[in-house]
Amino acid sequence: MSTFQSATYQPVIGLEIHAQLQTDSKIFAHDAVRFGWEANTLISPISLGHPGTLPFLNKKVVEYAIKMGIAIGSEINEWQYFDRKNYFYPDLPKGYQITQDKTPICIGGKIKVKLKTEEKYISFHHIHLEEDAGKSMHEGDNPFSFIDYNRAGTPLIEMVTDPTLHSSDEAFALVSEVRKLVRYLGICDGNMEEGSLRADVNISLRPIGTTTLGTKVEIKNMNSIRNIQRAIEYECSRQAAMLDAGETIIQETRTFDAHTGRTSSMRVKETMNDYRYFPEPDLAPLHITQDWINDIKSTMPLLPWEQELELIDLYGLPAYDAHFLADTKEMALYFKEAAANTKAYKALSNWLMGSVKSHLNESLLHIHEFEISPKSLAEIVDLVEQGLITHNLAAHQLFPLCIQVRDKSPKQLVEENGWSLASNNDELTNFVQEVIKAFPDKVKEYQKGKKGLIALFIGEVMKKSKGKADPKLVNQLVQEALTQ
């Protein structure tokens, strides 16, 4: 939640969101792309930049980037040239990074984010392709750093927004939407804790009412949406305090400490000239035809906002339900598969938002790991909707049993356990008469106007039926008996 408030300054924020593309191999080499493997086992002379080696472009990387561009409405650049971005860090084995400078693969585009009081489109300047660096590791008090080059050469798209965000809430919402979108498209797993999705944040302040941008500060490699929000809040407050004191903001790169909630300086920010960009001589120009774009469009899944509309239009769900179900592609697909086996769409949605969500959260499971099949959940829903079992029994006894026993249908379990509702009117009428005879004083009180006592009679009848009677039918029979 945004806490920075100022009557003097307006934050101006831009994000550079890096998404590792979920390809089998690296962008310019055959090395496998995997997380968590033993250090320096997924490398080759090409990814290490040995003399005499030549890079070659992974076609799947290009297709994934185009998918992202199509999803956010970008213009796809027809001709592209790769560039060398020269800088030295220990985890950059070649001493330069192959990236796109002058001709990014996607130009423009926007994503709609939902804020507390409004919806807003966040615009992107461009998306470009590049390779990731390796990883420096620091272990305990060891004064030496260790280098793992497994990540070097992993394909990335970098999504660069325009400087049009003005709060940490907007940044939080945008990164959340990007993570959802890359997962829908199947191009990135979005696991920020593994570094698959991370962001650099550029922040400056300007006097309210002016349009001139202030001096920006960059916070590098944020791999938590909540920490992105915290870093923006701290940095806005820090810069405001400096400006109020008449101090000068310097353009620099800072890092965020999640433990202290503070940023600290890493280095003075490099300028474009420091990187000495020049065309990559070992890669041919990339030509993207309209036919290729059309082929990729034909493989695109429903996007999150399209999924929401379909859930509303096709299944008649409220907007709230549709937004919840469409939050992940897997949940939306689970609903649709279950909906093919029941017409009680709203009841099905309620189960997914209630009992199923609670179980998944408690068990730390994703919907694709859920023990109950879509068909079986639909059967549970219908058993309740058809009045064969109560919702209470379904939620607290049948649902947990279905999780444990997977080789029997919900209906079979209901029959084996004798959970079918007692709907025989003669039997229920006898129960009602027995209860009324047992509480003659309460009957008189009810007939004198104390109508709330009906709950007592209904409860007693339900006990006699061992919870299997239809509560609506019991209510009806009790009322009829008390008014005779």
C-alpha cells in the first residue's frame, strides 16, 4: 500500500522488467536452461565467450518475445540488429552482453492495471531481447566471491515502461499483471524468488505541477513485488528529505536491503556512452515477416482479460468471480473442465473460491496439483444442488474424504457412508411429531409469537435424522406442524 504522501513532490517511476524466457536452451548456445543445477555444469565455450566461437540465435526466443509484444499491443520491428553492450563484471564471461539497442523487437504497447479507485493503462517504450549474466555468490564470512556461469546466456526479454507511474501501488499492480501475463503465455514461469522475473526501478521526484523530470536513481535487481513497493516508498521519502534540505540528487545505482527496508549506493550510474554499444558482428540481421507474426498469433491462448470476459459472458459469473478464476490460466481451465460436467456454474465458482482455495493454501498446492478432478468436484456440486446431501456435509465430510480416496466417485462415497438426505416425508413427519411432543412449553411460546424458536425444533429434527434430512423440507414440515 502506498504510504508516501507529499504536497510538494510527485514521484515519477519507470520499470525495467526482466523475464527469463522458458526455453530449453540458451539464447545463443545449445546449453540447457535449468534452475538449481550444480554450479558451472550448464556451460559451453560459446556461453563462456571463448575465442573463435560464434553465437547463433534461438528461434523460440524470438517467438516468445513476439508473443509478449502481441499480448500488450506492441508494434513488432520488422528488421532487427543485435548489439554489444560493453561493461565488465565478474559474472559476465565475455566482457560484453549481446542485447538490442537501436532496434528492439517490440515497440510500444500497454497493460491495464486495476488500482483501488481506478483502472489505468501503463505504457511501454519497448521490449528488447538480451542474454542474462551469470551469478556471483557470497558464502558466509568467506572474503572471496564465487561465480556460477550456468545462468550466463539465458534468454531475457526486458520490458521498459515509459516514466508514467506515480506510486508504489501502480508499480505493484504492473509487475503483478506482467507476471500473470507471462505465465498465461507460457513464456516465463514468473518465479521471482528464483530470479526468473525481476525488475530495476527508476525513481525521481519533481515539483507538483511541473513536467521536467528530476534526476533519477535506479534500484537494481528487485525480485519481490512487495520489496519493489517498499523500495519505492523508502526512496521517495529519502529523495524528498534531500530536496527539502537543499541537497542534490545524484544519478546512481542503488540496492535495496529487505531486512532494513533501506536503499544504499552501489555505484554512480553509467551513461549510454560508457557502454560503448556497437552492432554485434557475429549475428546476421533478423527479419520478422508478417506471415511469421500471424503464425504466432494463431497459437496465442486467451489472455487474462479475455478469459475474464468469457467467464462472465459464457457462464454468467459475476465480475468478482471471473477475476478470481482468471488470475491463473490453470484455475480458469480447471473451472471450464468442471463446468462441462455441471450447469451450476455459480455454485462451482463458490466452491473454488471457498473450500478449494482454502485447501490449496493450507497444503501449499497449486490448482494443477489438486487431488480432486474437475469432474468429481462438479459431481460434489451437483449432489448439493440436487438436494441429495447438505452443503455442510459436503464441505466438511465428503470434500476431505474425496481428497483422501481418489478411486471412488463422490456419489459412491455418499452411498457407502449413508450420507444421502432422508427425504421420506413419513419418516420426517414422525421425527417432527416426536420433537413437538417433547417440547410442549416451547410450542406454546412459539404459537404466542416467539417465532425464533423454530430453530430449536429444526435442530432437534436434524439430530434425529443424523444430519441427513433436507433442511428446507424440515423447515416446511415443522412450520406446518406448529400451525395446526
